[in-house]
Amino acid sequence: MVNELQSWLLSHGLNEAGSVILSNVFSLAALVLLSLVINFLARRFLLSVVHYAVARTEAKWDDYFVERKFFSQLAHLVPAVGVYLAVPIIFSESPTLVTSLTHGIYIYIVVVSVLSIDAFLNAVHDIYMHFDVSREVPIKGIVQVLKIIAYLIGGIFIISLVLDKSPFFLISGLGALTAVLLLVFKDVILGFVAGIQLAANKMLVEGDWIEMPKYGADGEVMEIALTTVKVRNWDKTITTIPTYALISDSFKNWRGMKDAGGRRIKRSLLIDIHTIKFCDEEMLARFAKIRFISNYIEQKKQELAEFNSLYYVDNEMLANRRRLTNVGTFRAYVAGYLKNHPSIRQDMTFLVRQLEPNEHGLPLEIYVFTNDTVWANYEGIQADIFDHILAILPEFDLSVFQVPSGNDFKSFLSNSASQKS
């Protein structure tokens, strides 16, 4: 075809060199036009048919291949095939040009193939994310490794085409660069291994609440990638942690709390030791009217009366008798109050206990679990409980220990001055 065009140009008075150049330019222009026409037809008809068929199906998985433009990438192979078949015909008398153009087409096919594999892997990952198992076994790191391998192999093929060498020749030469490759891809290798361990041991999944003070992370896991894990902190900042650091360092995962359905309240109330005393009859009569401990008071009064009569205790000497205390009765009230609280789980650890007294008073610790694990709701439940306990404390003739403030000292000095005057 080129020779026919060249002969026609010579017959119209063009010299041989000019006719060769001009004929090649016209042939290349025709080749470009042919590729554009084939590409238009492929995208206008073939791709439209594929998209129409995908839209008509009830399945959802094929929609992700359309969204990730997998079929659009494959459509670019159609003009490449057409041009590949047309080059030997158009440039039949120019073997060198045929070879050069063929190599260029090969490179184009490799690039399109790699991009198609990239789109295919993205679509597969999107489909996988809609399965429940994706929360426990994320595959994004594996997908990224496969992409790296695809791009690496594509790069080797392109270099082999440019250098006109066998791909296996280049691959065999990579053995000498192993140390360099290990250094360059150190983070990728460590991240890949760490990702496998995290997935196999179910140590971390997207949506987990983790704490890792070393990296300033305290929030929800957004993404588990090949080399990094993104955490959205509760202050809306984002912390990026190396994936392998989750294996080499320690972190706290709150998933167990969510799975158990109970969140722990562990807080102490410091009671002023000077307000602790035995209960007299007036106090017992008053406490017996309180709903949560009325049965407790009657039971304890009967138990102590039986004990004192059994051992012939001298009732005139109060120190010889077993008696109720206001702090013990208050502890029973708190336990009764929490057992009747609708937001406290009764099937998990339930403690209302005294800790060792110290210079700040007697710590009364509440150790229970709420049935709501949402942070805001949990804080509201905890606050309501301690609001009530602090407000009810004076009913038991008890007070909370509080370090004296400047106003306390000011009031004390003012009272001292008024007494002296």
C-alpha cells in the first residue's frame, strides 16, 4: 500500500525522498484515523452493549466492574488489535517500520492490560467488602500486593520490548538486585506480613476502636492498607500507623467490649472518715423507709438481734454489740440502687466495695457494666448514677471528702476573727 502511494506521488513529479516521507506520513495518518474509528465503534457499540447488559441483570457484583471502568479499559484493546492487524498490510514494504510500530503496539497492550488488572482488582475488593467476612479478614493489603506485582511485571515487559530482550533475561538479572529490592520494598514486605498476621489472628478489623498512645491514636480504624493503618481519632484528626507497628508494639482494642455488650464503670467515691458512725434507732427507722434497703434493714436487725442474744452480749455496753454502720448501710443502698437500674447489666461483674482507706478518706468503688456501649450514652448513664449517689449521701449522715480550697481557709479565718472579737 505504501509502494502504491509512493508510485502515485512519483508520477506527480515528487522526488523519491520526498515521496517516501510523504507516503509514510499519509500511511501513519491513515493508521491513526483507523485506530480512532475502531476505538469509537468499540466504545459506541460494544461497550454500550456491555453496559446495557450489566444494567439489566439483577446481580450487583457486575455493577462494580462498570464503576471501576474495567470494561472501559478492556475496550482500549480493540483498536490495538485492529492496528496490529493493519500494520503489516499498510507497511508491507517497510519491515523496520512494521517492527517499530508492532513494538509500540505491544507496549500499549501491556499498559492497557495492567490498567485493566488494576480495575479488576478494585472491583473484586469492592465486591468482597459487601460480605460479612470482610470485617474480620480485610484483603486490601493483598490486593495492593497483587497490583504491585502486576505493575512490576508490566514494567519488565515494557523494558524488554524497548531493549529487544527476553523478559526472562531481565528477571534473571533481578537476582543480583535482591538486596536493593529488599531495602526498597522493606515497608511493603513488613506491611504484607503484618497484614496477614492481623487478619489470621483477627487482631484488627475496620471499625474497631483502638488506643495506641505511642502514635497518638485513639479512635476508630478507617482503613487497613498494605503499609499503613488509618485511625480517625475522636477529635476528628487522622493518625496513620505503620501496619507492622501493630505487630511489633502493643495496642488496646475495644472490640471485646462491643462484642460483650457491656461497658465497665469503675469509679470510686471518697467518703470522709469522720462522718462514719454506728446507726442508732432513729437512723434505722429512717433508713427502713428507703425502698431499696427496707428489706435489708429488717433482715439485718433480726440477724444482729439473734447474734447478740445468742452470745449474751451486754446491751448496756454498745462496743460489745454488733451494730449497723451508716457506711455499710449506704453501701447496701448503692448495691440495691444499681441492681434496680435499667441500664446496668446484672449478668456481668457487679461489685460495690470498699478500698483501702487513705489520707483522702474511705474509697467506695463501684465496679459494674452498662448495657449500652455507645460512648455518649455510657457517659450519660455513669453521670446520672453518680449524680444520684452524691445527692443521696447526706441522707446517711455521710459526706464526701474534699481538699480544702481557698474559700474554706478564708471562711475559717473569718470565723476565727469574729470569735476573738
